Amino acid sequence: MNIALLHFSSPPVVGGVESVLASHARLMANAGHQVMILAGRGNSINDQISVRILPMLDSRHAEVLKIKAQLDQGKIPPDFERLKELISGELQEELKVCDILIVHNAASLNQNLPLSAAIHDRFSKPGFPRLILWHHDLAWTSPRYKDELHDCYPWNLLRSRWDGAEHVVVSEQRQKELSLLTGLPESSIKVIPNGIDVNAFYKLEPLTIRLVKELDLMNGDPLVLLPVRLTPRKNIELALRVLAELKHQFPKAMLLVTGPEGPHNPENALYKQRLLELRDALSLQGAAHFLIEQTTDFIPDPVIADLYRFCDLLFFPSREEGFGIPMIEAAFSSIPVFCADILVLRELGGDDVNYFSPDADPRSIASQISERLNNEMTSRWSRRAKHSYSWDSIYRLYIEPLILKERSK
């Protein structure tokens, strides 16, 4: 599908909408669509995305600013129609093979009214692509634009229904505002939030990105980290039993065990086999992950550091430790620690971590974890944000269904 995204400017121009525009373009291109950005200022993003610079789309173009200064006074200058027709002709040429045009803010802000009018006029003619108006800001509901707006054409374009176009807003608040402004039913205005590129934000290593995708770790809620080798003293079987109990309250809970077999005792191979059999017996396939099943290569420290930042808590049930480096790593990653109540770990954690007996009932440990996760606001918000506001999730849940649906008759 050929998709064009239009805004006054695009990256490297810095701005919230510019950032969203670039993220949308990357997501669509990665999904196999032909993507083009139309903007007045900007530059190329990558080889997959065509960026067409049409200077008159720019809200800061000298001629656009000159016309806007008169429009702000309630006067429509003679050059308004000329610029509108010029932009309209450029759009007609650029959109010849376009299936969908997604317009960001140009139908709701008075930054370039000749552009708004050109899109509106061109949209009314046959052969125009399916039009999606993506509203981040609404001039008519914002006090800062009050003195620049006037109750007639072209300003009223910014509060019209644009019959036949589809409307998207970035929040429920904007949905209510646009409905009151235009008379459109709220149900006809789609809410699609903005998001975060998790890989870029965390600066994840390529191996981490692969593991997250292959193991579907983004859907782990909570995602429990156990960064140990597979040796009996690490008490990993307790982690599996706790996970089984935890899933009664958190059906998407996952456990990630990072280490390989311990290198010095041949019995460790048998221990690994017992753990895999216990996982199957507890029906934890797809929920309890041993990285040794994904790769036999050494997991580098930067990948382990990624996993600490990516996971929701450290579970450390060892019966015996000489020190306890994972607890310090968890502290530096600001995630909660649940660990065995043995002397060396209590010496490290003091009153700042959660303890349990290495022989405790798994159900009681799961309850302890559940209570912390449910009652601690930062943890709740972190988990909810990770699952609701990553660009990959937003694309899968909202954007892809929107662009793939058939055009309204």
C-alpha cells in the first residue's frame, strides 16, 4: 500500500509531532508499505522512506508567514488563493499513486491555512486518496489561538467535519473536544495514543532485541528475571513453582533464566533436564524461558544489563551465595528485589528488599510478589506503560487495523 504522511515539517526538525510522524513512517515501512513523507522542511529518515520537501507546506515559510500575519487580523489577502492553488497542484502531483494520505495537524491548526484549504478543496475532487486527519492539537479549543481565529472561511475549516475523512486523535480528552467542536459523534473519532520506541529508549543490544521478539517478552506481565547459572544451589525449581502460582493472578507472567549450566559439575546437566521436565509438568511452556535454549553463546554483560532494565523484578531464591551481585545490579536498575532470606543477601539488602525462606510455600511467595506489584504505583504504571505505549504495540493494536480497513463507501 502507498501511504503519504503530511505535516508542516519532519525530522530532523525537533518537535513532538515530527517525532510521532517519523515513528509512524518507520512502523509502516517495516510492515512492508511504501511510505512517503510530505513536508515543508526536513530531511531523509532512512532508505525505506521517501521524504518530499514542498517548501510551501512549511508553517515558517516567509510567504506563509506573511499571509498568516494578515489572516490573524481577520483579513484574507489576495495571495491566499494563489498559494492555495499552488499547494493544491503540488499535492495533486505527489499523490497520484497514493492510497492513503495521513495529515498531521494541518486540518486542526492555523499554522498554514492555505495548506488546510488546499487539502480540503483537493479532497472534494474525484481520485483523491483515502484521507485520515490526525489531530494532535486543536486551535479552536486552545486559548493561545483565540485571537487568531475568526468565525468564517478559512478558519472554520479547522472545526468542520470534513465529510468523508476519518478522524484520529491522540487522547480521550482530544476526542471529547473534537466531538464538541465539529458535532461528530465521539464513537466516530478514533483514539490512538503516542508511544515510545522501546529499543531506542533502552538502547537495546541486537541480541536483546532478538530475544525480546523470539520469546515475546514484551507481553510478560510481570517479567521476572533470574540471572543465574543452572546449578541446584540456585533453587530454580522454586522460581518455576512460584511462577505457576503467580499466573493465577497474572496470567501473562513470565520468568527469564539467563544462565547456562554450571561449568564444573557434570550433575548440572541432569539438573537442567529436571528443570525442563518440571516446567512441562507445571504447564509453563511459553512462560518460563531458559536462554540456553535460545543460544549457547556467551550472553554479554550489555545484554544482561538490558534485561535488568527490561524486566519488572529480580527473583533470587538461592540457598547459598558468597555475595549476590544480581541484587546490586537490580538496585542500579531500580527494580524490586525478592530474594531468599540467607545471611549474605540480608547483609546486602538490609531493609530495602523483600525476603522469603528458600523452603517457603510457593503460594505465599507469589502472594508477596502480587501484593507488591498491585500496591506499588511506580511498578503498576511502569508495567502498564510498557505494554500499552510501545510503538510496536500501538501499531499492532491501532494503526495497522486503521490503514488496512477498506475505505468507507
